[in-house]
Amino acid sequence: MNRSTLDFLKPMFPVHFSDYSILVINQTTQGNLLQSGYPGVRVINSFEKGLSKSRNLALQNAENKLILLTDDDVEFTPDFDENIVKAFNNGCEDFAAIQFCAEDKERKRLKSYPSKNKALSYLNILSAMSIELVYNKEKILGSKLRFDENFGLGAAFPLGEEHIFLGDLKRAGYKLGFYKEYIVRHSNDKNSDKIPFKQWYETLGSYYKRMFPGSYLLWIFIYFGFNIKQGKLSFFKVPFAFSYFIKGKNSYLQTK
């Protein structure tokens, strides 16, 4: 947002960013436009706000066969591009999206990953991060599906946009996979840790209702059980969390 130079790209890539095909969606104002002097780096200055709107604009204007929708605070591993191409050339040509692995800044895995390459289940989708995902442009554009602009930072419900998008693809019959290679580094800070308790569960209510329209109660209780087991939610707070969840679910229904 509000970038005036391309300097932020320098620490992101293992070689100079001009060696890659890059599309920058710069959400900004009329008086703060970003320009590129590099043939391989295109810039779209957008005057709308919202992460999902930005990603949809990127999908609409992408040129290459594979699309990596990334944030501006990541660092790609030295062989990230080779790992991506290897995955899509190794039996995954017809996949709509593949989830890869991420490291933290100390070169340790960012979270737990499956032990082998596999298809993504709905449970796997719920733990996927946007920076781990690479999309097949032909499949995505052919699906006519896009990110739900009610979800994501800057929207009414500020999380879950990538999970909802993957869930929509899976329900539509598109193949989604996991490939056990590292492509990106990121801090292990979680945005969810910064969201107040009430807002978090209200947002979850909208998210689970959108993600699993007919079975959202089952999934939220699975989430409650997991968090109780991990010590992240006390039994005392469950009734409050559930009431906020229902409020968030109803807020989402009002947008339809």
C-alpha cells in the first residue's frame, strides 16, 4: 500500500527483482502513484482498498502460466522458482493450486507440514497460508472463481480469504495439492494474535458459515475442541466465544 518506489522488492528475491516477471498491485491514492522503469515489472495503481480486491485484480491481469500471489514482507528461497516449476512438471500439471512450505527468518519450518506430497483435504486447506500457494492461471481463469471480497484485510471480515477461495475451487472439482519443498521465508508473527477475542470469534462465525455453509457448527466445535486441547481457549470462555460466533455468522448472512 502507498508505495512510491520499487525498493521494497530488493530484499524479497535471491537475485535482482528485475530478473523476474512481477506485477505490483499498489493500493494508493491519486497523488501517490508508483511507476516502474523495468520491462519485467508492471505496476497497477489501485484506488480501492481490500486484500481480496487486490488479489482479484492481480489474477485478472496476470500474464504467466503460474501465479504466486505474495505479500511485500516475504523473502524467497534461492531455489524457489525451480521448486515451483518442478512441482507443476512432476505430475501436477492439471492442478489448480499447490501449497508449498515456508520457513521463518531463522530458516526453521514455519509450522508443521505433511510428511509427503499429497492432495489437499478441507482440513489441510484450513491451515494453508497465502504465501505458500501457487496457482495455475489456466485453471483459475477457467474456473471463473475469484476471492470473496467480503473477506481478507480491509474487508468486512478480515481473514480467511485464501481458505474460502481454495474451498470454492475444491467444491468445483479442481485439484489442489501439497508439495514438500520450501519456497519462501516469513516471520512467525500471526495476525490472529493481534485481533481482540470478541472480534476474532465474530470473524470466525462469518468465515465458517461462508466456508462450510451446511456444516459450519461441526467445524466450529472442532475448532473449539482443538483450542481447548491446546490451552488457547478455556471452558469458561466457550459460551462467550460461541455467542460471538453466532453474531458473526448472522452478520455474514446479512451480506448475501
